[in-house]
Amino acid sequence: MLAVVKKPHIEIALSGEDPAELVNWIRRKFEVSILTPWRSTSVPVERTDFWRDMNKNRSGNLLAGARLKAEMTQTSLAGKVGIRQNMVSEYESGKRALTPSMVKRFSQVLGVDLGALLAGHENAR
């Protein structure tokens, strides 16, 4: 079984006699989505609702992921890029479209491949 806790984002792969009991326990505190049910065949991730939701704001999710991987807050990233924190939030949430020049600035500060964020930018259009 593959389950995802949306907030905080946690992906869990479970196997064994009865993983449903553990999932039910986790559901007491978090919203859980089951990507592949127990004893089912695998499903390509691209066919899941989770993937479709995440892909709607691909560039923002890539930016947020790169920021978190760099162990930076939105405020610290904003300071290093020279913008306000709320602008980082808007980029990450998809409320503000990433321009190629902002992608370059974020990439330099975060130390990530410029092409990865640009690919997300192009898919977001």
C-alpha cells in the first residue's frame, strides 16, 4: 500500500498482513490519501489524483521543494533573492507566475539546476 499524508507531506509505503490498521491510526491526526490500495497491482504515479494535484503547480512545488532541501525558510530565501517573503509564498502557491529571470535568481541562491525549475515553469503554462 502506498499512502500520502498531504500536510505535513509524508509518503509511506506499507506492506505486511494488515497495513490498514496503521493507516487508520494515522488518519486520526492527518488527512491521508491512498495511492495504491492494499493487495493491488501498482499504478503509475501519473494516473493518481495526488500527481495531478501536484502537477497543477509544478514550478511552485519544485521551488518549495528546492527551498526545503536547502533548509531555508521563505523569509531567508526572499532576503537572499532580494524580494519580499510574501512573493516567495505566491511563487510557491502558484498565485504568481515564475519568470525566467526569477527562476535564474532562485536557482543561483538555492544551488539547483536551472533547467529543472524552467521545466516546471514551462509545464505550468
